[in-house]
Amino acid sequence: MQSSKVSTKYQITIPREIREKIGISAGDVVIFEAKKDKIRLEKLEEFYREHAGSIKVKEPVKAVKEARKRLWE
């Protein structure tokens, strides 16, 4: 287990071992999910890959735009 200090701007540094293990590079987008006292961090493309095909829609472009909007709200 590794640790990272929260800065005054509430930023953290993801330890190198973890970045390398899940393939995070500078500029990548990650998703945070909070459950009780734990936080899950996932690379955005992994999230899409895991959920690909799970939602059936008639207008895929519109659905993707709406999903992106919800992620950033």
C-alpha cells in the first residue's frame, strides 16, 4: 500500500507503481467513485471498455454526449 499527500489545492500524486500498473499517463482522464470511506480510481477508457455494449440506444452519438455530460457534472 502506498500513500500520497493532499495538496492545498486538493491534488494528489498517483504513485508511480500504481500509474504503471493501470497504464495512466499525463493527460489521461480518470473516473473517481466514492463508496462509504473508499475511493475507486479508474482510467476512463477502461470504464468504456467494461461497459461497451451494455446500453442499447437508437442514437449512440447522443447517448455518448449525455454520458460525458453526466460524468463532468
